[in-house]
Amino acid sequence: MTRGRRRRCSSSGSNGDRSGQAPLGAIPPRPPSPWEEPPVRYPVPLLPLLAAALFASPPAPADEVILREEPLEIPTYEVGPPEAHPIFYDGRAYQGAQGPVYPYPLLDALSTVKTPRAWRAVRLENRFVEVLVLPEIGGRIFAFRDKTNGYDCFYRQHVIKPALIGMAGAWISGGVEWNVFHHHRVTSFMTVEHALQANPDGSKTVWIGETERRHRMRWVIGLTLRPDSSALEATLRFFNRTPIEHSFLYFANPAVAVNDNYQAIFPPATVWATSHTKDAFVEWPVGRRAYKGVDYAGVDLSWIRNHPKPNSFFAWNDTDAWLAGYDHGRRAGVMHVADPRLVPGKKLWQWGTGPTGKMWERILTDADGPYAEIMVGAFSDNQPDYSWIRPAETKAFRQVWYPIRDLAAVRNATDDAAVGLAPQGAGVRLAFNATAPHAGARAILAVGDTRLFDRAIDIAPDRPFAVEIPLPAGVRPEDCRAVLATAAGRELVIGAPVARQDEPMPEPYRPPPPPAEIRTVESLYLAGSRLEQFYNPRIDPFPYYEEALRRDPDDIRVNTALGILYLKRLMPAEAEACLRRAVARTTGNQTKARDGAPQYYLGVALRAQGRDAEAGRAFAAAAWDSAFTGPAWQALAELACRRGDGADALEGLKRALAVNANNTRALALTAAVLRRAGALDEAAAIAAGALAVDPLDPWAANEAALVKARRKAPDAASALDALRARLRGDANAHLELACDYAAAAMWDEAIDVLGRLVPADPPEGEQAKAPPAADPLVFYHLAWLWERKGGAEKAARARRVAARLPWEGCFPFRAESAEALRAAIQADPKDARARLYLGNLLYDRQPEAAVAAWEAAVAIDPALAPAHRNLGFARLRRGDPAAAVAAYETALAAGRDDPLVLVELDDAHDLAGTPPEKRIAPLEANRATVLRKDRAIARLARLCVILGRFDEAISLLTGHHFHLWEGESGVYGLYVDARVARAEARLAAGKAAEALADLEAALVVPPGIEVWEEFGSGRARVRFAAGLAHRALGDDAKARDAFGQAAETKGSDAMAVYGARALSALGKEDEARKRLETVVDAARRRAAAEEGKEAGWSFEARLATRRRAADARYAAALALDALGKTDDARAELRKALALDNSHVGAWRLERGR
């Protein structure tokens, strides 16, 4: 099959560009500032806040756009306290990529009780549209309403009802979610920074943003309304503030309310849609094949009503600028427009109209109905589909959404207008929408050079235009060209003829073969690089790099890639070894390197080891390569600051900013150096320039405030208060800012920043137990900073405070924190807490070093429960379940009542092969604690079923609401097991009527159990048992009916055995035996295949392989038992339970034989 090419034709002549305006995402220059005056001259202008055209516009009346904060009362299902323990990465796959939670807390304590809550909302409104933004829920657009017709362009929730969909748990539907750097980003349900801004042209903007913790990169989004426009403009900027490259993803998730009349409209040139990872394709809009488990042959995929199950469709189209959703019943919808060169991604996601969709509708809302997502991605056209952002790089782009109405068949759209052309009898219906008023505009319809329609019209967001036009014989609507132009002749939108072309189906993505099967070193490097780039959760890139180095130990690309990986794992010495090999080859034979990457990253590795002089030489060599000029000179400037050489620092920063004038970290450092040198006017101008790029930037805002304080300006205190309010007393925001200063050896400023959370001279004694900031890292960093200033006594006092603070929620992640914690350990070798936190920081990067830190911690403080818990977690994943059990039992004895420890202790017992009678004991002894966590309740219920305590299991499962993680099967299968097992016991006791009641109940999902319909389990087993019950009650007709339904189940799993047994009950012994023999053969082969797989590189992958093998062994045992081969069945059962000691079916068969 040949790989299909992306369509290079567009449905418009302009690709959606705004005629006569700067391209979308363009970054125009700002006017010269005092920064460019002597003593130091900087030739590169800075970025202004908005496009230069804004500043040329005359001021608009202030009341035309409303922008204000206000409380918004919304009924809310509150989320409970965050998990106190760190949730380390163990191989979880999330949205097709790795799904780490650390260093964020897990938010999985959801409530079923609704209470009123006043949320902080930002209202942005003009006469055409109304927008509501919720900074406390990730900066989500909560509502976008067309005031001209009352239509909610985005799905408007009337309740906050979190579900377990986000990367860290709690997540809500509705509005627009900003998935920056990763999909369903961790902070989607957390508070972000925000600020309100009035612009000189009368437009107004709300800014939202944050510095995320996983990579320490930063994002900001400005949402702008103009006085006479219905368009909501989003300006997005991403900053890699780190010295290392990262891969990232961006998708916005606009949700739309859907019904049978709703249509997702991809541009007409789209002929293929693809799935996640591009592993499957289907024609668009009318399918011709099965796709992701649904037969779509002859089905129009654009209509939401045509999807029975959840499914994703990414447009295979990176040349058209728009994507729309339209409710044909309401005759209203929403349009998105962006430059496809920067924002190529277009996606439809929907839950489906079947039982799964109905279930998720109940989970996510009370009464607002179903929704779909009309998603758009920048620098990505798929999920997961990660692009690279270089060190010190800024990426910027722009998106626009606006309401559309009376515009059924969209042909094209721009920022300014949209056009629709739909067949209407023997003619065509021409429709235009505009985002601003235009008097005397021209509406034109032509075929070739012949104009069929040309009229002057008045058009505005509240005055759409539509007309029916007859077509000459032989002319089709798709042959027509529609134009909307201003009275002055500027084309607002063109709907050009569309020539849809058949294209071969693109080649789907396939995972790479094992490293030994790959022919070249280059291919090995590319395979490893892609696995790394896409955060593959199932395949480790290291074996591909290692095989490449086995063949060529000095390969430049592979050694550089490994060096970067080691830097990300905080292993600079190992990184240095790889990078020196790469440098040696690239500079061999007295050659100046063509690629500066090895030398640049060698500089990063040397600087991390405190070898500044060597690092400086490496950075200087790398700076010759324009790809690394900016980050290398920025690094050289920081090194100059460490030496106290302000002039050299300014020279380096000037050169760094010549490459990227939007590098806010370099701008803020420039302001700091100038302020320290007394050049206050220049420092203020530079800080203002940085805030023009990122109006929320904490470092730039702090520098602006410090300059005001130095000048004794009357608003100095208010400037600092505004920054404090924006950072909300958040310890991590202050630590990040302090680390920025510390990188340049600006110890006083760093101490001042942290001193805003706590006194820089911390109290001791009783007061030390409850300081204003409860994060121990604040005090460990203060101690580290004071030490560098020579304040040994203050450092010691800060560390004593840190060691007494609560451990809950202390999740360090910065390299600077590792340095501060190691300094604390060196200063006080008996500080067990510092070792606990250092282990937390290291585990996902260097698990062996983390274990060593935790072991040292418990040797010092045997009662340190969280360290024992962490050791249990690590030892289980190292393949030592007995040691894990011991660690968890110590944690349970030493610590508070802790449901997570109980769940993880049971995990360890499971893999240790502990008998269920012993496994259940700690759960029963801590029942009150168990009842606080869904997973713990499910564990207790499972063990109750295994032990034959069916009444208790059913009571647990029906007396609690179990919240389902997206993609999981939940506990419905366990509920079915409990009901059927009790029914079988009652049937054996002669209580057929009671057994039948259990079986009928098993087919109904209890209201407190959330389940995907696809994972509904055990129906063949239920029907077979029901046939036995009916037969026992003397109702042969119902018995035969139940057996007949069960017999329809075929295949090679356990349920197929019950289908075969049903055939036997119907007297079809030969057919039943053939089916059972087929199950035995297929199940054994499947089990052997799973057992023969190479162990996955993650704990979760290995565990999943074991469970699949156990399911297969159990199916074989069940079939062998039905065939009367008891010895063979017993052997298979032993294998099943050795693989999965929690397998309910295997235990029930073993105990019932």
C-alpha cells in the first residue's frame, strides 16, 4: 500500500489568510525603548503585547467591551483532598503516551454530593458575544454565547461534575480545555495565573498561563474581544525556559452540545480521517470500511448521530485553515480558523449514541445532555503527535473562534467571514457570515468568468446573509466560486470550487521491530528518537540506542541523544561521557563542528557538575551554530553573572536576544543585570518588554516591582502586591522564580522571593511547627541560598524548620532541589526527611538512587511511614513482592490510616502469592479506612467473592459509588462475579428462585457502578446459569431460551466455554465438545504467546501481560473441566493463579471443584 500524500490544494484561494494583514501567529516588533541607549546598545527590538495595528487604531469607548472578574455560583460536586503520597510513574499509558502524575498530586477523591460554590470567573463581553473564563479550573473557557440568537457555541455546563478523565484524575467537560504540552494536561482542574488587560484600540484581553512542573516550560494564552467583532481571538505563546530540548503537544478541546442534527464539518478537500497514532484510516465524510470496531461502510461520519461508540477522527488535511460544528436544528454553530502551517490539527471526538455515551453523559453532567469535541491542534495533527521545542525557544500562534448561523454547508472560512454553498432544488443556497459589520459589502457568485449573482449587502454578526440562486443547466454547486468583499474591494472570504480527488489510503503507523532486526544505525537512531519524542509508554528507546552504539560506539547522533536523556535524568556525569564521544567525532581531524548540539549539551552537563570554566568553553564553541546561538549565549551570560561580570553578561544576553527577541527569561535576566548596575530606566523598559511578550511572567513582573522599589515609586508596593496576588502564595511558583535568580548567583533576590512566603530568618521552637508556608522545600532552598551567602547559622535554622514540617504533598522535581537536599544531607546526615524528599525527586529518573535514599531515611527514622511506603512501591516493581509486603506492613504500622497503603499492600500480596484469607486481614482490620477509597473497597469486595462471602461483597458493591477512570472497565465485572457465584451457590442449595433473582440482577448495572458498555462482562455465564435455574424451577421453555442465548457466544475465552456448555444443555454434545476443544487449543496458544513475550519495560506492561496470560490459562482450565479432564484443568488453574493471584474465576473454580 502506498503512502498517501497530504492534500496540497485548498478549498480557498488564500488558505484562510487575512488579506492585507500580518499572517496568523506573526510576532511584529515593538518600537525602540530606552534599553537601546548607551552604555550598552541592543540592536534587536522586543515583541509588543499585540499586533502593531492595534496601536495605530484610535481609542474606542471604554464600555464597548466588558472585562471584569465576578463570582459565578455553580452547583459543584467537590473534589476531596489530594493524595498525600507521590504517584510515581510505573508505565501507565494515557492518551497513547506516557501518563505520569508526579510531581503533581493525584485528584481522585470525587464526591457524589452537590453543593453551591462561588467560582472566580472572568467575563469578556461585547454586543455580539459573551465569554466566561474560569482560572480556577485550568483557565478553561466555560461559556461562549452568541448574544444575537442566544446560542451557546461551546457546551455550557450548569454544574461542575468532575470525572476521572484528566491525567491526574479530576476533569470536567464543557467549554474549551487547553491541552498544553500534553493532552488533558495535569492542571486542567487546577488554578492557573491570570490577568486582565485593556488595550489601546478598545479591545480587552484576559491572559491565563502557568509554568508547568513536568518540564518546567511555560505557556500563556490571551483571549481577546474587540468592540465590533464576534470573533474570540486566542494568542498563544509557549516558552522553553530550560536548557534542554523537549517534545510537546498542543490541542484545544472545544466541547459542543450535540443532538441528531449536529454535524462536524471538515474542509471539503478532506478525503481521509485517521485515528490516534495514525494506526487506522477511514474515508471522509462517507466511510467505506470498518474502523476501530465499527462498520462505517456507507455511513456519513460527519453526523454525530451515526456513531454508536466512542471514536476519534483526525482530518488528514494540513492545508485548510478552518473547522466547524453546526446544529442544523438550531441553524447555528461555531467556526475555528487558524493558519494551517502552524495549526494543522482538526479532530472530531464523540462518546457515541449508545450505552457508553449515555453512561458518560450521566457521569459528566446532571442535565446538560451529550457533547462532542471539535478539537484543533498546533504543531500537531494527531494525538499523540509531539513536536520539538528547542532550548530557549518561543513558539507563537493565533486561533479564532466565532459563531456561525444560517450557514449549513460551509465551503470556506477566514478570520473575517465564512461562506456556505448548499444545493437547493435546481439551484444553490449562498450564505455568508461576517465577524464584523460591513456596509455595502459585495456578495458574488460566479462560474468561471460568469457572474451569476452580484449584490451590495449590509452584513454583520447579527445580520447574516443568505439567498437562493438558480443555476444554469449543467452547473453544479461545487463548480461555483463565491466571494464576499468589502465596499473597498478587500476580499473577506472566497469559496473556491472544490475538486475532491481520490487518494490511496495513507500507510498506517507501525511500531518499530526489535532493535536486532533493524538494518542500519541511522534507522536505530530514528526509531529510538521517535519512541522518545512520542513518550511511548510500551517500548523503551534505550535498547535501540544501545544497539546502535554496539555497532558504532561513537555515533554522534546516538551519543547526543543519550546525553540529553541522561541530563533529563539528572545524571550529568553519564551525559558528559556520551557527549564527549560525540564531540570527539564531530571535531575529529581538526574539524570545526557543523552541528553545535554535542558541544552545547556538553556545556550543560559540565555546568551541572559545577565546572563553569569548562562549560563556558563548550557553550562558546556551540554558539557558532545558529541553532544553539541563543541558548549558548544565554548560558554564557548566566556564567558571567556567577563571576560577577555584568558587562559580559549583557553582551551574552544581547546576542541571545538577537536570535529570539521573545526569550522572556533572557529579557528578565537582562533587566536584573541592568537594575543591579543602576540602569533603572533601561531595566524598567526591558521588564516591560518581557511583560509585553508574557504579561504573566513572574520574573519580569518581579523586576518591574524591584525597579519601582529602587526608585521609591508610589506604586511600588502595589506592584509587588499584584504579583503576590497572581502567584497566590504558591510555593512552586516562588521556588521557580527563586531558582531563576539562583542560576545567576543573585542570592539576595532569591532569598527575598522565598521570604515572601516565610521569614528569611525562620523561627524555631513551637512557632517553627506551623510556619506560613508548609512546603519543606521552601526552607531547604532558603538554607541552600543562605549557605551561598555565607549565612551558615541561618541555613542551619531553616533546615531545622524544614525537617519538622509535614511530609504530605512534598514532591520536589527540580535539579536545584536535588542540590538543596543533598546540601541538607551533608550538613545534617541524620535528616531523614531530606532523604525522603530526595528519593521522591529521583525515583522516576534514577530508581536505584531513590531506593538508596529511602533506605537511608528509614535507617535514621524507622517510623517514617512514607519512606516505607515508597520502598514497598519500588521493591514490588523490582520484582521482590515479599520485601514489598514487609515495607508496606511497616508503613501501615508506623503511619496514619492510609487507604493507598492498604491498596498497594494488597498489590504486593497479590504478586507474592499470599492466600486470600491472609490478604483480607489488613483490609478488615482497617475497614473504616478502606471505605474512604474506591479502589480499596473494590479490593475488599474481590477478596470476599474469592472467599465465598457473597452477601458482603454485593453489599459493598451496591452500597458505594465507584468512579470509573476513562478507559477502565470498572467493577461491574466483579459485581457480575459476585451475583453469579451466589446464584450458583443458591442453585446448589436448591434455592433456584433466589438464584434466578441474582442472575436477573447481574444483568442490570447498579446506579453506583460506572462501566463502559464494551466492558460489560459475563453475559454468557449469566444466561447459562439462568437456564439451569429455569430448568430447576420446571420451566423448560425459559430454560431453552436462556441456553440458546448463551450458546450464541463463541470464541476462545472463558465466556465461550459457557456458550459450549449451553449447547450441551440443549443436547448438542458433539458441537459443544468441538467448541470446548477449540477453546483449549486457542487459549493455550494465546497463553504461551503472552508468556513468551519479552518483558515489558514498565511494571504496568509486565502486569498486563501476566493478566492476559492468566485469562487464557483460566479459559483453558474451564474448558478442560467441562470436558472432564480434571487433572489437566487443575494444572492450568495453578498456572493461572501463579500469574494472577486475584483472578476471581480461577479461585472460584479451584475452590468449587
